[in-house]
Amino acid sequence: MQSLITFFTFLFTLLSFLSTANAAVIRAASSSSPIPSSSSSPTSTSSAAATAAGTTTLSSSPTASTKPIFHAKARVVSPTPAIRAQFDITGYTDGRGTYIKMEGFEGLSSANGPYAYHVHTNPVSADGNCTSTMGHLDPLSVTDVVVCDPASPEYCEEGDLSGKHGKVNGTADGSVNAFGFTDEFLRFFPEELSILGRSIVIHDRNKTRIACGNITSLLDGTADETGQPTHAASSYTTHYGSSTKANATTQALPGSVARPALSLKQALYVNLTMVQSTVTMNNTQTVVDVPTLVQINGTIPFNTTA
């Protein structure tokens, strides 16, 4: 009988111990940091694609969480041959570059490629003549004599998009897949550097202007709220003529004395000013005025929700 009592006493003590230990484990688990769910999405990092002249540059479009600040587009057309392309342009105010998406290509046969494309200073005239667009947008007077090096885009013409990001090769049937890229130097403001009120021109392999179209935006009244062109003059870019502030002496210099452009990350607000520089020309030192960008304090000159 005594043995049976001893056995039940031992069993009761053992069960009490196990119950106490289990409660302690539960309390410890509830006070610790929760384990991340296995369904949590890892942070993704996209690598920058190498850029080479003469090839199409591919780039990821802005993520869905990115809030666009500025919008513009250009419908580039040519009646003969029937060439079509659309440029959708998005700008930001947080230091990111301007994003350009190109799509809707028609008529770009590989036989006439590769094709260059540039922002030109003037809009297309009413008769659609692409020569009316004048020269490339080049506020720093780089000039198209200097071949753009994609590795040093700060020394390229602002409007030389294909020089910085690659030409379009074309295809047998003339269609080209949509693609896009980010340009760190393409600006919506100030006026002298702005793409607003200007145009985009496509050139064939012989540099002939084969298609062109105006850059339109609600920002400057050249597009309505649906994005359709209003055929009105730009209310923001109103001064045309020369694509640069440089004088004739600067434009005649061999090579380039151009100052590097400031990227949007370096300075959102800039002013274009002239800085005197002494250069050697024909074994003679000459003082020339060189267009230079300087950072300033500024404000956005138009409605950022457009």
C-alpha cells in the first residue's frame, strides 16, 4: 500500500513539473520578436545596363509607386515613307532623371538604319517641314561636331538622345519593340534648357531628317487635359532662334570648350550664365564667353500636377 502511495505522489509531482515548464516556454515565445513571414518579398535591386553607341538602350520603366510630376509627349510622323513613333516623357523633382519611353514604331526598316533621334530647339512648322525645327537642343554649346560619348553624357548636347542612349537599328518590317531609358540631364526647366515647346526629329543613317513631331504638354498649353495637342504655341518656351548662348567665336572653336552639364541629381534648379574663358586658337590666346550652368535656389515654374 505504501508503495502505491509513493508511486502516485511521484506521478503527481512529475505532471506538475511538466506543466510549469510548458507555461514558461509559452511565455518566452510570446515575449520574443516575431519571425518574419516566409512570404515577405525581398528588396529587389536592378543593375544598370551598359550603354553603347549604335545599339538600342533598354531600361526599366518607373515603378508603379513612383508619382510622376511632369508629363510631355511627342508623336513623331512622316508622310513618306509612313514613319511613326511616340515618345512619352516623365520628369520628377526629387533628383531622378527624366524618363523617356519610346513605342509605336512603324516604318523604321533596317535598310535605312540605324536611326538617330534628337530634341530640336524649335517646333515643327504647320506644313510639317522637319527643317523648321532648326538644330539640336544644345544650351551649353557642345555642338554636334563633338561626337557624344555615352560614358560622359555631361559633355553631350542635351538634346542628343541617341548619342547618349543608343540609336534604333530598325527591323525588316519596320516595327520596333517599345523601350525606355532615363536621361539625367534632360530638363523641363528653366526655359533655355526646357524640352517644352520644342520637337523631336528622327534621322536615317545618312542624317536626313525623315520624321518629326512637336513635344506637347498640359504644362505649357500645347496639350489639353486628355493629352491631345492643342496646336497652340508654348506658353513657357517663347524665345527661339539660336540653340545656344554661345557667340560665333565659341562655335568656331576646334573641338569643344563646353562646360559639363549639371545632372538633375546635382542641381534641380539651375541658371544658364556666361563665363569668360581663355583658350588657344590658331596659336593665339582668345577670350570667349562659355555657357555655364550654376546651381541656384528656385521654384517650379508651372503646375506640377499637369
